[in-house]
Amino acid sequence: MRIAVIGCGAVGSLFAANLGTLDDVEVWAYDPWQEHVDAINANGLRLSGAGDVVGKVNATADPAALPKCELGIVATKSQHTSEAMAATAHAFGAVCSVQNGAGNEELVAEHVKEVIRGTTFPAGRVIEPGHVGWDTKGDTHIGPFEPSPAPMSAVEALAEACTRAGMPTHALSDARGAQWRKVIFNAASNAIAALTGRTHGQVAEPPTRELAWAVMAEGRAVADAQGITLDMSPEELFDHAARKDVAYGHKPSMLQDVEAGRETEIDFLNGAIVAFGERYGVDAPLNRALTALVKGRR
Amino acid sequence: VAIERVCVVGAGVIGSLYAGHLTHVAEVSILTRRGEQARKLGEGGLRISGKSEFTAEVFATADPDELADADLVIVATKATQLEDAAGALAGRFPTAAVMTIQNGLGAEELVRTRGDWPLISAVTFMSGVRHDDAHVEYELDTETWLGPFAGTATHEQAQEIEALLKAAGLHARAFPDLRPAQWSKLIFNATVNTVAALTNLPHVSAFAARKEDIDLGNLVHDLMGEGKTVAAAAGVELHEDPWEMNVEACRRGETLAAEGHYAHVPSMLEDVRAGRPTEIDFITGALVREAAKHDVPVPLHMAMYRLVKARECG
């Protein structure tokens, strides 16, 4: 089987390097960063931290060099989904998004017919070209993207390969509950942290605790309106992550983006809650306010 | 009684602009918090540049015991320092009227707890930039609005102060009741200051942009809408629509920017940038308390309040 990872940043590299340890899977990676591509081709793609792995990966910065692949995994930042898919769609049968937020699958479906919805928990950071730090292990949930679904057999094949490679992945007929649980959690944690400069654990305390819960309540209402049953309580996860022995001091990625002056994923988190809410007749004024504030920031 | 002696409490931007200009028409003393600033003002005078250009000789001190009696006391500290300032006034100035100029609501009530002076409520739209302890640049030469507070003073007293400020070269307008104007400014400030503090944006045209759903202007508009609902519930008919004030301020900012000036940085953004406590409790806090008093839900202002409070914690 041939699998290509589109966007070989931290999360993409976790999938690519682990899959690259399997004998029966040929792994390709597309990323525009040439030094990273050259290092991966020269020495393999290396992970260190929560797991030490060197995977055999064929990397390229040229989308035309991608061979035909049965499966694709999109792991770019959400704001680059459309551009990356337009460049690489020719190579794929089915494509799975493992990106943050909601709304990525819709963008993928503009370029390929068979789409898989995905939500992943593992996290890391790029240390140097060809080398990624694996900070957090965790599960991935995937399922057919209902409006433009990949066959369940493709979902299962991908889950089987990832799990065998060391990335536990669950094939579900409906992966929306996992995805929206994470969207609701992230929308509250990320946007409030980005605006206040505080860590996840601090966001879970006064004076922002009540606000975080109100922001999550709006997200729940939008999920309800879509007929989605959350697989876990985002509020419980919020409190769990806020524990001193879990991730109290973690700076959510949107805060890191704001501090580094990078574009954020707000459109796919709070912005997505607002947009899906509008589609299903649910107002989300707090998420709209947070979206406007984060997008307005300079 | 003619106003011949004025004491200005607080020599930040606004206090300095009053004190400097009033030296043209009255004997002025300044009470500062820091002795070092008082010394600098006493030594080299108070320099005003920009819309006015002069250096005024002033008497300044950090010791209230050194203050001479006065006919008018202008309390121009930040709302966060009002409590200390009011304490310094207690037992002094038996014949003076006291004018409060703080952002938000509640300054008059607080001063009232320290003495039974006739109180004049005021809001100012002047702005400036502080260059150092004894030099302030006069940026926007807009009006100060004033009126008697809750029957403690008369409209005539407010008109006398209006005449004094005008004679000093400032712009002023006395109202029989300031609440409509005070509330217009409260709603304007609660919105523009918090949005600026959280976005790190000076007051630029984005605050009036309403093309897309998530454009910042829509949030500004919605926040002002909540504020107007509170004002209506409190029985206050606004003097000016805060949204119109915002659009006008953005337009003026654009003209200034085209002339090469910088955009206005609202004070709460200045405070956040400098890592100082903000006036959030006196501005948005006042609006939220009024809302609770009248059972009006203000979820957006509550959100802004919590975000700015959290930002203050760093």
C-alpha cells in the first residue's frame, strides 16, 4: 500500500515516520520546505521524545513527483488545506484530514471524492529539518466524511496501518462526535489563551473559567443541532487537561501562533462553530466575538 | 463667586492639560502622587505642546498639607487612583466645588464619601501624549462636558466652570444633567477600550468595518447595542449614539493618519502594553453592575470584562 502525507510538519511527521517503519507500506511526504525534504530523503524522518523512531519516507517538495497513492493524510495547518489539496489531489484515491478544527474535510472534498474525517490527539514540534519532537502520544479517530465518503474499507485499512505503526487509530462509522468534542474544547482553550496570554490551566480558572464554559455550551448547541453525539465531555477534558500533572502550563497553539505573529486556525475553530451554527440555525455570539477579536489582533 | 484658585489633582495627560491652560486665567496648584514629578514641575514649569504651545509656571506638590485653599478642585487621576486622591482631599477646601473627570461611573459617589463639596460630573474627549513628567503634547482639542451631580451643585456652577475652561483656551460645554453624555461615553469607552486592549489595535477604521459577519465592527456594534439596552433600562436617554461617536472617531483617525499622525491608542491598550492595571472595573465593571441592577443580560460585555481581567493577570 502507498500512503502520502500532505504537510509534513509536527503532526504529519508523526504519521509519516511511524508509517515509514512498516515493510508493507510505501510512505510519501509532500512539504514545501526543501531543507526538511532533503534531510528526510538523506537520513529518514526521525522522531524523538515520547517515542524514538526513524521512518523510511520518500519526501518531495514537488507535487508532480508524487506517485499514485491509495491513501492520503492531510496534516497542513487548516489555512493551507485548499492550496495543498489543489496541488496534490491528482495522486489520490481517498484522503483523510487529521487537522485541527472543523471545515477541513469540506475543503478536501472540493478536490477529491473519497474523504475521511479525522481527529488526532498526538502532538509534537519540528526540531530541525528531518527531526521532529514527539511530545504527546494519543489516539486518532477516523470515519467516512458523510457528504463525500470514502468506503469503510479504506477507513479500516488506514486505521489498521496506523495502529500497527504505533499510532492507535479507531475506524468509526461516525467520527463527528470525536471531532466536535475536540473542536469545542480547542475553541474555548485556544481563543481565550490567545487573547489573554494565559496557559490552558489558567484559562480554566477565574476570571475566564465561566467564559470558557459558556463558549463550550455554544459549541455543544451547534453540535446538537447537527445531530452529533459527542464521544466525551469537552468540559471534563478541559478540567482534566488543566490539572497540574497534565497540561496546566501548556500554551495552546493559537497563543503560540499569536506570539510568533503567525496566522491562526481561528476560522476552523470558533469561526467554524459560528459558520456551522448559522447553517443549522444556532447563534453563537461568544464564539463570533472571540473570532472577531483574534482575527482583528495585530 | 469668581473662580480664582484651582487645584488639579493628578498630573497625567488630562490633569496636565487642565492645569497648564488654567494658569492663563487662575492661580493653579497641582497635587501629584510622586514627589519627583512635583519637583520637576516646580523647577522647569509645565510644558504643553501640540495644539497649544507654552510653558506654564505652576505650584506642584505631593503633600496635600502644602496646598493652598481653592475655589475649584479638578480630580483628574485615573479611576484606579481615585480612592487615594479622594482621601487626600478629605477635610480640605471647605468652599470649593469638586469636579471629577474619571472614566466610567461612580467617581462622584466615591468622592462624596470623603466630603460634602458641591460635585460637578465631567467627561472629557481631550487627548494627549505624555512625553515626560513635565511635558504633555495636546493631541485632540475636543470638549469637556460637565454638569451638576445629583443636586449637590447647580447648573450655574457648571456654567461658571465652562466659562473658566473656555477662557483658558479649552473647549467645554455645561449641561443641566450630564448623565446622558456620561452614559454615551461609558458605552463608547467600555467597547472601544476593551476591543483595543484585546486586539492590540489603536482606534482605527477596523472598529467601524461591518462588511463580513466576523468583522470587528460588528462586535463593536453588538457591544454598544448591549450598552444601549442597559442605558434604556436605567432610564437614561443617551446624549449621542455611541456607534455614531465610534464612526466619527474612526473617520477623524483616518484623516489624522493621512496627515502623517499616529492613530489614537485608547488608554486601556496603553495600560495593557505597559503592564499596568487597567480601568476595566470602573468602565466595563460599572456597565455590568448597572446591567445586573436592572436585570439586563450583557454576555458580550461580561466576556470582555473577563478577558481583560485575565489579560491583566498576565
